[in-house]
Amino acid sequence: MDQALSRVYWIGGSPCSGKSTVVDALSASYGLPVYRCDEAFFQHQNLVTPEQQPVFHRLSHASCDELWMRPVPEQIADELALYREEFPFILADLAGQARGRPVIAEGAALLPDLLDSIAVDNRRCVWMVPTETFQRTHYARRAWRHDTLKDCTQQEVAWENWMARDAGFARLIATDAHCRDRRVLLVDGAQSPDAVIREVAQWFELTP
């Protein structure tokens, strides 16, 4: 597993920071297969048990109000706990996918402390974190956000809680990554997507 995981490039960070845009461009330019934690989440959801992954299991069966009407600090703490419970599933997936070839993995689940725990090389990981203004602007353009909250009894309150949760998560991830001397890219819209893509490619030392 260690040998396979050494071939992975990792892009973590907060939701709505442009990770998917960067990953799609790197995949197209350098022929890298992509592993998306958000897509794998639904497969992992079918594997969890209340004994082994209690937070993941509880949140997977929670109603809209149970998810989004909780205090924001509790939401952030549960998100971190869920990702830690999910991480072994992610590693198992990647160990299989990265045999013999590099892979690029992206997702909010790739927490700095989790990548430290498997001694990921500094030049093979980066965290993208949006400003709250950038996050809110781009989330508001995503039509599926209404589907996510449609069963909540107070949709506007749920929306504000969601935005506050992700803003708090972003600040926490940026602080933790900086404390670990990891590379953090602050996404505020000042740089073009192409400039961000080039910066990540240079950090990873990718060549055609």
C-alpha cells in the first residue's frame, strides 16, 4: 500500500475552492487518472457500521434538519470526525487505483493531519481554501444546493448554517496546514483559474 500511495498527488481543502477545475485540467494535460472523494463517499456510505464508523453512520441516516439545523461548531466537529472515519476506505481505494501509475486525488476529506499520518511528501500535496466571499458567490450559482436543502423546514437558516460551517472548516484547514508547513492556496478570485492550475502543476513538478 505504501508504494502505491507514494504515486498519489493530493489536493485537499474546503468545498467550493476550485479543486475540481484544477484536477480536471491536470488530468487532461498530464494524463492523470482522478480519484474524487465526493464520488467515493456514496460507495463508502454502504460500507459503514454504527460500531466501526459511528459518526459516518449517524450522519448518513440523518434528516435534512438533523444535518443542517445543528449548531455550526457541532457540524464542523462532526465533519472532521466523519472524514477521519472514512479515510481508511479512501486509502484502500487509492492503493488499488495507483498501482503502477500516478493518480490525482481530490476532496475535502483529505485533511492535513491525515496526510501527515501517512507521511505524504510535501511536494505531492496542496490545500485549496476559498475566502468566505468567494465561497458564497460560487455556492449560490450551484442549482443543486436547493435540492440539498429542499426537505429542511427552515431552508434559509439551513443555508446560512451550511455557509458558516464551510467557512469555519476552511479556516481550520488553512490554519492546520500552515502549522504543518504544508502548501495552502487561498482562492479569492484574484488569480485566473489558469494561473491557479499552473501554480499547482509547478508545485507538483509535473511535466508533459
